[in-house]
Amino acid sequence: MAEKYKLLMDMDIGDDIDDAIALYAAMERGFDLIGVTTVFRNTADRAKMAKKLVTLYGKGYENTPVYAGFGVPMAEPAKEYGHVIHYTEDAENYAPDGVDPDAAADFIIKACRTYGKELCVIAIGPFTNMARVIEKDPEALNLCGRVCIMGGAYYKQYADWNVMCDVEAADLMFRTLDNLECIGADVTHLCKAESALYDALVNYTGDDPARKYLTEMCGLWRKDRPAAPLLLHDPLVVYYAEDPSVCGTESITAVVLTDGFARGMTVNVNAYGKMWMNESAYAGYPMKKCRAAKTVDLEAFNRRILADYT
């Protein structure tokens, strides 16, 4: 196993169910969870759900700070949104520690500057908070040991959801950070929950309050998306943060396309292989290196996550 980092999780909990599963997994794996921030649209509602889950889990995690971050993508006007799909009314009783997006950014900056290389930031939603942190303090995220993201697609090229939700934010992040470790959707789409895990998550009947709440959220997600497979996009990042050997990675240069019909695609320049024929397209681009997952050890991943839920 790799060194256990202090963990800060930035997430869009409340739409697909995998964010909630990832947060539970981080606690189950015993990470020193120093905080959670939420991103994209209804961030205050998302923060209440995260606060409820960490509070019900207990064992010290009830003291985890939770901040509602930026809900509006960088290039879009503010607008009103309905509740996220597995929001529960009783989450109103679990107020986050802050609902000012700038306070969330300041919390991330302070964590990076306080813990430095001991800290791993996991970003498993759109990257608006990451970009706003960079705008406020361009050095902060580079001070931490790792920034592990779920987003992009590097070997089967297409525009992934987390990048598409705020393309400008993703572009700024890829242009700035030196410590990005990217688990792309082309890899996470391979991580479909096995039947035993699905049953353990959706049909839990025990007394553990956090598990009961997670099952309640799973039920709301299933009701809203009855035909959707249970894909473990975000949990894979948690298990990768604990033990990078669960994924095969390599160093690449990735560029986010910000316009045209391929807007939002993360181009793996190394895989493209024709940069020398189109050098002008990359003029002025910092061409930062990152690590990208190319493969996943599904047997090891499934074994570990099943052990945490059964």
C-alpha cells in the first residue's frame, strides 16, 4: 500500500450516486479526511448531504468541515436549479460549515498551505472550485502532494461530463498544475458494480445509520434513473489515492479543447503523435505533464470495494 495521505474531497454529490459511495469509501478506508467541498449547481444542498453522511458515519468524521463551493461554471450566468436527484428533506438538519463559495476556496487554499505534500486533493466533480482556487492563489494546489481527479478521457477520446460542465475551469487547471493524476472516464466506465456490491448498496437492511442513509440515496437515484448502470467512477479515485497500483498510469501531456465541435475534449498529445505537423496549434500553451490512468485492475478494485460494503 502507498503512503496514506490527508484527504480533501471536492465533489458534486447528489446527482449520480458514485460521489456518495466515494465519500463513504474514504471514511471506510480510514483516510484522515480534513474536509469536503461541493461544486456545480446546488452546492448548498450537496453540502448538506455530505454533512449528513459524515455526521452519521461518526468515529470522528462527524467533525469533518463541509463547505458549499462554486455552483456556477466560469463562463455561464447564474441561474436557479431544482433539487439534485437524491436530496432528502431531512438533510436540512445538517448545515454545512459554510455556504460562501469564496470560503470554500479559502478552505482549500489554507489546507494546501497547511499540509503541503501530506495532502491529496480528490476532485470528482466539475473543476470550478479548482479553477477559482487557482485564480485566488496560483501556487496553492501545486504545494500539495497530489491532485487526483475523475475527469477527461485520454485513450478513448471524447468529451467527459466533469470537463464539459466547466470547460474553462478544466482548461485553467490543466494549464496550471504540476501534480495532476487523472482517472479518465474511458477507464472508470469499466468499473461497473458487481451484483453482490449492487445488492449490498441498494438493499442494505442493517442498523448502521450512515449505511442506511447511503441506501436511501441509492433508492432515490435508482428511482430517478431506473435503467442506469451503477458505474463506480468516483470510488475508483479514492482507492487509487490509497493505492496507485490499482490503475496503470503513464506520464502524458493533456490539452483541453475550449472551442469548436470537440469543445471539452482532453486531448492526449502523446497519443495524438502528430504535434510536429501542427506546432502552431500549441503555441503559447504551457504543455504541462500529468499522469493518466490507462488501465484498471478490476479484480483488485472489486475485491477491495466489496470488502468495505459487505
